[in-house]
Amino acid sequence: MIRSVIAGIGKYVPENVVTNQDLTRYMETSDEWIQERTGIRERRYAHRTEETTTTMGVKAAEIAIERAGITPQDIDFIVFATLSPDYYFPGCGVLVQRAMKMKEIGALDVRNQCSGFVYAISVADQFIRSGMYKNVLVIGSEKHSFGLDFSTRGRAISVIFGDGAGAVVLQPSTDENRGLLSTHLHSDGESAEILAMYNPGTHANHWMEQKLADFDDAEIGEMFMSHEMIDKAQNYPFMDGPSVFKKAVVKFPEVIMEALNKNNYKPSDLTMLIPHQANLRIAQFVQQKLGLRDDQVYNNIQKYGNTTAASVPIALCEAWEAGKINKGDLVCLAAFGSGFTWASALLRW
């Protein structure tokens, strides 16, 4: 049986550390208020012009590729997960291919927000298991800091998010004691607007019933992004925090148990759970519900904030670098986020 193994892993976080106290210069908030609600003490912000979602992804990928003992020319396929791409289009995958001077390989972009990396791992796993590719590069990278509302109006969201990237190289293995055991993907779009960034987007066209011929060029341009949207701060993310929390604390444990049950394990068998770093309170609730010890759950949201698609690979890499994950360990990756989407992956390191 062919299984996908993580042959190399890497992470990158910007040098610029932004503390909770730093944010008080821009909005009415406090270190105590932020820590009490999220557990976050600080986060990293990318350089405004010199660092992008792609460049951070490349830095994480370079480390993962080197640790896998291969070169960029050996990569067969790229799966790039992000909600903050460099451009509206094209996606970041092709920009990585260009930046790393890879062959003319395929590049796929995954838009599943906080669940993006786990979804991307599942996609890459199918290519490996089928025998189609031998070295698949999976990246989760985010640059949130360029698109947040740094005012008191936007503080409930802006204090949460940070920038960074993580990457892995998946390769095939016939070792029955290693590799991805299973992945589990879910969605429920019923409450899609509870956590979303509405603009820019084509939904803005829905209210216009007249034909395009009825509008002059200026008005047509405003169908995608208007001055009114900007004036009313409708181009920033929206989140109903309590509703997200209620859904997350149900679906997180469910999808973790789904992975464990599928492979005849129980929570006590886990060496490490790497949850998406959405909110420390959510992670603590999940830990308590599953009866896990502190040393079975890895959290680093305190240092980096919520880096959405990048949070799982950053945390996984950091836990491995710290010696908390070793060969043969049972590891579960789990995420929940906008959509709503949620996912898990169980692997033997």
C-alpha cells in the first residue's frame, strides 16, 4: 500500500512582532481584553511592500524542500492554500512555480480559508496514492495585515489575525508504520455569511437589474468595488464571533473523533493534536472535551495569532522542531473555519 509521508517541513514568520500593547495605538483595546477573549499576546506582520503571501510561502517551501533532500526541480505539483492571495487572479501557486524556477508543473490553489491546509493535504494525498506524482509541495500562507480595519470599529477581528507561512513536501512510501492514514473533509454553507469578506465580489452585482448598456463606464466599474463600499468599511472581513465559536466547539471534536474512529484509535492514543489556531479558548474546550493532556495539544496562537491556512503547518513545524513529534508518533491535524468548512488528517509521523 502506498501512503503519503511528510518528507520535509518548513515555516516562515515575519520578523516584525506586533504586541497587544502596540495595537492600543490604533484602537480602543488592551492586552487584558485581547488575551481574555483569544489567548493572543502578539502576532507577526509582514513587511508592507517587500513580503507577500507568495514570498512567505516560498521561504517556508525552501526549508521544506531542503529537509526533504530534494530540489525545486524535483517538485511534481504544487497545492497552495490561502485566503489572502497576491492577486485576485492568478493564484499564488503559479507565482511559487515562477519564483522557485520549477519545471512547468501543475499548480492548484485551494480556497478553504482556515481549513485550507488540511484540505490541501487531502488533495495532495490523493495524487500521491494514485501514483500520479512523487513530490507534492503543499503550502499554507497568509498576509492578513494588509487588509484589516485598524480602528476600534474593526478591533474584534483585527486583533486576532497575523501573517506567516508553512509548507510540507509529500512523498510516497510503502512503510506501513508511517504516513497519512486518512483525511476527512466537511462543509455546511448554510451560515456562509457569518464569517466572510463580502467585497470585492461578484455578489455585488445582484441588486442591479438593469442591463449593462444602461450604465456608463464609471458605474460599471463600481459594480465590483465602489466608493460606498469603502466608505462604509464593507471591504473588511465580517465575523459573528459567538456563532462561530458555538459551531467550532461542536465540529472540531467531531472531525477529530471521525479520524480516530476510522483508524481504530482513541484520544489517549494521540501523541499530538495540532488544531487550527483560531482561538485559544476553542482549543482548550476541544482538549477538555476529548480528555487530552496539555502535552497532547500544541498551541502557538499566543505568539502568532490566527494565520488561517498557515496556522496548522506553522504549528506542526514548530512542534516537530521542538522535538515534540518524533518518528512513529500519532498526530492529528484539525481545522474549522469560514464556509463553514472543517477537516482532519490523521498520520503516523
